[in-house]
Amino acid sequence: MRIIAQLQERKKAEAKLRKPSLRAAQAQDPVHRQLTVTLASAEANVAAMKARVAEFSKRYNELKAAANAVPQVDAEYTQLTRDYEVTRRNYESLLSRRESAQISGDMESRSSVMDFRVIDPPQVPSVPKAPDRRLLMSLVLLVALGGGVGVALLISQIRPTFNDERRLREVSGLQVLGTVVMAWTDAQKARRTRGLVALLVSFASLLSAYAAIMAALVLTASRA
């Protein structure tokens, strides 16, 4: 046992002496120095990453809390909008009632001064007051006929013709030796007849329309 104890003591002493030399050798080893630098850089990166993870965790928790609060905010906004609409309608109703009460009060206060009574309700006349349509239609008919006659006279003055020998003799001052009678062909006679018939029909249609309008005006006036 004593020998074993001595050996153990010797071993410890040799270990103490060997340890500084080992550290010195490691300090002089370039590979060891490189590993030490790499280890220090890795530890610094780990510390920075831990700080970033902590910051991101904090932001994540904040955003998660805000996301959880969005439905509550929407519900509160909806409730506020509903309350605003109800309040606005109540305000408009109260404003209308106040104006009605004010008008009623004004009318009651003025009822002692003046009294309004509707004797005859307003009516829309069935016959226009002016112009007189019968007189207007008659004037239109006369103007139309006079205009036609006036246009015919104007054309006769622009393009004068002679209908007999006497008129030709008076205008020219010469002796008329003879006249030539116009010989109408059958086609010309038919065309002339159609023209006269069209003129008579147009004149009759105009008079008929005038008579119908006048009769309608008279009937309307009698019903009124």
C-alpha cells in the first residue's frame, strides 16, 4: 500500500510538471491557434443569433397579439358604425319634429292675425285662355289662300303672257295679223285634267280639315 501511495504521488507530481509544457506546446501550435479563433468567432455568432432569435420571438409575439385583436377591432368598428347610424336617424327625426313644432307654433301665433280659407279649389281650364283657336285657324286659312293667290300673281308678273289679241296690240302697238290656236294632244289634255282634279281635291281637303278643326273646337268649348 505504501508503494502504491508513493507511485500515485509521483504520478501527480509528474502531471503537474507536464501540464504547463503541454499548454505551451498548444500555444505554439498554429492549428490550435486557428481552432481557438474559429471557436471564439463561432461563440460570437451564436451570441448574435441568440439575440436575433430573442428579438424575432418578441416581434412574433407582438404580431400574434395584434392578429388576435383584429376581429375584436372589427367588431367594435361595426358596433360603432351601427350606433352612429341609429344616433343619426334619431337626430334627423328630432330635427324634423322640432321644425314641425316650430311651424305649428308660428301658425298658431299668427292665427289670431289672419285666417286662411280656401273658397274655391284651383282648377285647370280645359280650354286655353289665349289665343282664340277658331280665330287663329281662320286667319291661317285666309293667309294660306292669299299666299297662293299672291304667288300666282307674282309669277304672272315675272313671266308675263298675253291671253288675247287686244292685249298684245295694246302692249306692242303693232297690228296683229292673225293668231294660231293651241292644238292640245290627248296626253296634254289628260295631264291638264289631272292637274285640275288635284287642285280641286287639295282645295276640298283643306276646307274639310278646316271644318273638322272648327267643329272640334266648338264641341270642346261647349263641353267646358
